[in-house]
Amino acid sequence: MRTHLLLLLAAVTACGTKPPTSVTNSNGIGPFRGLRAIPRQLAFTCVTPGCDTTLAVKVQSTVNRRVAVKRVVLSKDSGEYMLTPSIATPFILGAAAEFSIDVKYAPQSAPAADDLRVLVTYTDASPDSEDPDRLEPGELEIPLVRRLVGEPALDVQPRSLNFGLVRQGEMKSLPAIARNVGFGNIALAVDQVDAGHPWVSVTLPAFSALVPDAGLSIPVVFKPTTRGYYQGDVVIGSTTPAVNPVSFEVEGTSFIDGVIAVEPEERAIDFGDVPRRQRRQVTVQAANLGGNSLFISNVTVRDPSNNVRVSLPNMAMTATLDSLKRIPLTLDLDASQPGIVDAMLVITSTDATRPTLEIPVRGVVTEPRLEVRPTMLAWGNTPLGWQVSKNLELKNVGFGALTVKRITFVGGTSNLYSFKNLPALPFTLATAARGNIEIEFRADAMASFNGSVSIETDDPVQQIVEIPLTATGVDCNSGCTVANATPSCMNGQCGIAACNAGYYNTDAMASNGCECQETGTDPSGFCSMGEYKGNLKDTSGQTAQHQGMLPEANDVDWIRFHAEDATNFLSDDFDVRITLTTSDPSIEMCIYRKGGTSHDSSCYMQGETCGTRSFRRSGSIGSEDGADFDIKIYRRANAAPTCTTYTVNMSNG
């Protein structure tokens, strides 16, 4: 089939059919009718600083027409490449003629991430714009490729520069050697530095491109401007892609005499949580941050529990530290008794400023302990039909986190007992933290019902605690007793006939009686009969307060006061503020204002402001601002009543 296809194409050509005029040339760039480059790209293999390579590319015309070559340029400015055409541009290239371009590459630093191209811009040289065979304007692109082989990598030695003592106002210079420890022919440029502190300065050489195995010396200067000690990192990097920055430590001091310190920090040494009967060891460094030697005469720990010990190497009792030298201090905690570690590491030395250095030593010897209250849940006589809940309080009376693993009913426990809102297990209780378990008994029969709850924790002394449960179901006549109320046995069901004065059955349950007791005097639900707090005079800065609750659905409280605008000269103290505070998010207030110089017992419901918990009305000079303020405290529609109290604060001036 392929042979026949070739013959067919040859026959078509022989019959005079014109070939296509726009197909891709061998460069893969631009139209075939125009210019083409041989070779299609220039590849440079010497790419490190110091190389000097010149390659030539031949540019041929592919048309039997004269071509105007307008310019030969680089796609981007670069001081590392130089182009030299064999004919100076612009010029006319004859039909099917050619010229050459010498490209010189002399790299000065590490290769950039992007490649360059030689651009040859051309057009038809004929002035006849109507010629059907006229060559369209075009641009030939010749890629300049650098043959990069290998991988650069940056290293700096030494990794620590110790300047020792440098007096305030003086300076000292030490060298760091940066080296390209990679392989191949890829150079890297060291051109980024972060000295890390004003006392430290780093100067990069003007020529900082490193071929593999090459290095350069970088001067680092330490110049303290005050008395002190410095230790930090200098970071050196490169813009060469994929080369990670490296750092080295700089240390120096302008303290002349020996200075004692504990590293890594002096705030506290913390053992953390250590289980009882275990041991833990922490090692810190005693350091001399001064320029002269320091003598340590004593190292000890003050510990009331006598659990913490400290020692120098080889059980030595004293030590001498030269400038900027360290010695390890090992602290051992023998966790024999549970509790908080509150000790003090004490170092005595020849430091003239701090001859005695004290460092707090902290930690907790953990032994969590579970305490359950009460130790027994007894419902007593419970009328039929009641569902009564009781709480168990779990408290961690030990030290360290207590994990509550399982809470279950012991086998044989009546199924009339059930958990309500049991927390997700396992859960933890921090030291002195508390948690609650709610257990409900449902009196479905007249009999005694027993059981117990099992609570499993990681208390090392008593892992499982069992709490007995007892309850007896009785008929209404035998066991109907309700708190703060008169009981009722209508239809054999124990209920509430009436609450005692000042009490309310807010949750509508008979089992816990009338559980809400009104705070103080309950204001009327009618504005005109609301509780009047009196006259608040602005020049006296008078205040008033009311505390109450809304224990029933649709309950409303009205509070009233008059704000007096007393006479002032060129000023006005009138400034009414009303705030409502409560933890019940459904309680809000409405405020009504009626102007007047004295209190009017009638309610006019003027100037309404609702749905707020904060109100302010300031006065104005030259006008009468006195007014009655009527405050309506209410609960949003469909919100369940609670025993939560509220407080209203009122002030003027």
C-alpha cells in the first residue's frame, strides 16, 4: 500500500499541481517558505565561568526570491552572548542564498533558568505588494541550548565561627569557605546572604560563581556595639535552581569577665509529666558567655520533695570554664511521690554580676486518682410513671490526666436504669477536673430495683469503681412527694397541684418539683404596674439595678425609671445607659421613652427600641432631655423557659 501511495503522489506532482505553501520547516518553527537554520539549534557544552566558545549557524533562503533580512538579535539582553552575522544587517539576501552567524558564549556566572534564542527577522525584498508569490514577513528562531550535566550543591565550612572576646566598638574578621560540592559542569552563584544580626556582617566577593569542586573565601565580621553575647546563624544561598541554602553558626561576646548561663534557656527546666515510680533525666549546659575564665564552685538543687538531683561530669564538685565553653549538668528526677515538682537549680560561680544563678525546675509526678460522688445512688420511693435522673460526679483528685475508658451497667442491673447524655468514651480529666454522668430510673412497676454502674479508668490504684443503684417503684398514695409544691394523685399519677409561693415548675416535670425560685420581687407583666426604680438625676450620676428571672413561658417583667435632665451651664450631663446581662441567649429587652420633666405613671409605648441588650441616649445642650424609660424584659417566641437570672443596670450621667 505504501508503494502505491508514493506513486500516486508522484503522478500528481508530475501533472503540475503546486505543492502546499505553508508547512512546518525542519526547525519546527515558522513557515517553510522563508529562512531555515542549519543546524536547527546551537548547543554549548562548556557552561561554567571562564569558558569562551564560538559556534556558527548557517541561515539559508528556501525561496527563489530576494529576502530582506532586517535584524539579527537575541530574544533577551545578555552580556554572556555576542552575535556576529557574516553580513551586517539590514541586508538583501539573494534567491536561495545563505549567510552565517557566529555566536560567542562566555559565561560569567551560573546559568540562568531560561534559554535564549537568536531571532532573524525577514520579509520579501520586492517592492511589488500585489505579487501573488510575495513572501510573508517572518521570524526565524534559533535556540541557544546549554548542555548542563550533573547537579550543583552548596556547602560552607567551618559550620561554626567562634570569635571569642571582641570588645565593644572593636571588630574581628574570620573566613568561611563556600564550595560547590556537586558534580558535572553546572556552576552555582553564591549571591544571597542573611547575617542574622546587626553585629554580624558578611561581604560576598564580586565574582561568586563556583564550578564543581571550586570554593571561595567569604569574610565574616563580628562587631559588637554594646556589652553582650551573641550566638546565631548566618544563611548563605544561591539563585541557582534546586540548590538549598546552608547555614553556619556565629558566636562571640563583648563581656570581658566570665558570665554564667544555663542553656538552652534560663526560664525553667521542665521534666514534664513523669509517672510515679519512674525516673527521668534532663541534661542542660552550664555556659561561660564571657571573655575570661569562670570558676563554678557549687551546683545543687533545692527541692522540698527531695526527688531531684544534679551532677557534673565524673561526679566533680567544681569546674572551670574558659571563654565560650560549656559543661553538661545532669538532673535526675526520681518520681517517688505524686505531685508537682517545684525545685530550684542553684549554681554558684565567680560571675561578678550573678554569683548565684537560680533556675526553676518544674515537672509533675503523675498518678491520676478517681473520686466518684456520691458513692451510692438511691432514688427511694418513686411513684409509678415517673422518670427521675440523678448525677454521678467524676473527679480526678490525683496528678496528671485521668483516662475514663468504660462506663457500663454491671450484669444483673435492672433495665429500668439507663444512661442519659453519656459522653463519648474514652475521655480524659485533667488534674482537679470534673465530669458528670446522668442516670435515669423509670418507675414502671411497684417493686425494688437494684443494680450498679462500673467505671473503668487508668487509676493505678483502683482501676474499676462500682456505684450501687437502688430504687423502689410505689403507687401515688404511698410515694407522691414533690419539692416546693402541693402534690396531686389525679388518676393515680403523681403530679403537682400547685407550687409554693415564689416557686415555679419551669421544666414541667413533677419529679423534681417546683425547681425555680423567684429572685426578689417579681415585677408585674403590665407596664403601668411595673417596678419603678425612681428618679435618676444626671448631675449626680445616679444608678439603679434589677435582678430577676423569667421562669415561665410567656413571662414578662416591666421595670421603669425617670431620667432627670438637671440644669447645666454650657454643658449637659444627661447620658442614659441601660444594659441587660444574662447567660440565657433567649432573653432580650424592649425600651420605650416618653419625654417629660417628671415621672408619669401612665405607659405610652413611645420611642421603641427592641431586640437589644445595650441602650444609650445622650443629651444635648439647650434642650430638655428628661424622660420616662419603660423596660420590658421578655424571652423570644418559642424559647423554652429556664431558671437563669438576668440583671438590668440603669444609669444617668
